[in-house]
Amino acid sequence: MTKQLETFGIFVDRFMNFMNIWTIYSDLLSGHYVPSVGKALRTPQEVEDTTARQWPVNFTMMFLLYGYFYSLVEDSEDAVNGFRLWRERHPDEKAAIDAVEAQVAPFRERLRLFRNRLAFHGSQSRSHESRGFELFKEHSGNEVLDAIKNFKSLGAALFAKENAGQGIGPTTSEMVRQWIDRLADRARAVVGGVRP
């Protein structure tokens, strides 16, 4: 197995983990999944109030999602960077990949600090930790989630493109082309200051 293929295989594994975290987080936000954590410590009224039960878990899952997302878009040479790997594998989709990466670029450094100081690595003081919260000071939750959605959609579309090229699955090459073009247009609109 070549190094490039091995790295891509690791990215695929991590992308699937990311998709699972996204699904859990989405299910929490939609109320599809209501955790029971902390139920014994709450009053009967709070136990009935799903919002009181969910917010700490939602917060935890958001930390996990953002931290894991950064691990897929980190731009250091030794990172498993999805944009770089997709460009190598699909040079013909460079414009769409660039559009989604441009959507992520404005907050990538703050997302790194968030991942390092809050989500995964942690801090030994509140002052050190505080730099991780700059992400929320400078960028709205919708801005970050929109970029995550487009990254997720780009990955799914490029996997579908590979499958369609081999005649696997229900998605045709034309359907994938439209999908990739739509998400690239969505990313460009956000970067251009127009909310889709």
C-alpha cells in the first residue's frame, strides 16, 4: 500500500467518525435523542424539561464536533487535511474544494485554538483556556456550522462521485455534478457575504 493510499484510508476512517459525531449532535439538537445523563441529580420538574437535561450534553457534543472537524481541516504538513487529500484525488474538483476551504479559512486558526485549549488538549488555567473561546467572539455558531455542513457535503459528494464512476449506488455522475456545483456555489456565496 502506498503512503498516499494509507493516508487517504485514515482520512476516510476519520471522516466516518466525524459523520457519526455529526449525526449524534444533530439528533441532540432536533430532540430525536434525549440523554438521561444527570437525571438522578435533577428535580422532577427538571427531569421533565428536556432542555435542562440536554444543554450540558449538547455543549459537550459541540466541543467534540468542532474539535474533530478541525482535525480534518488542519493545514499543517503532518495533518490528515481533507482539502489537500481531495485535491490529490480529484484535481478536477479543485474549484469546489477551494470554495469550501475558503469558507473554513477565516476561522481555522481560532478553531485550532478551540481544539487545543478546550476540546481535546485542554488548559491548566482559565486565562490560557480563554483564547479558545475567541472562536465564538469572532464567528457565529451558524458560520461555523455552515462550513461544517459544506465540508460534510463535499466529502459525501466526492465519495458518491467515486461510487458513481464505478457504477455503485443510486447516484449518477450527473446528480453528483449538480450536487458539487450547488455546494460550491453555496460556499462561494457565504465567502462573498451572501447567506444562502
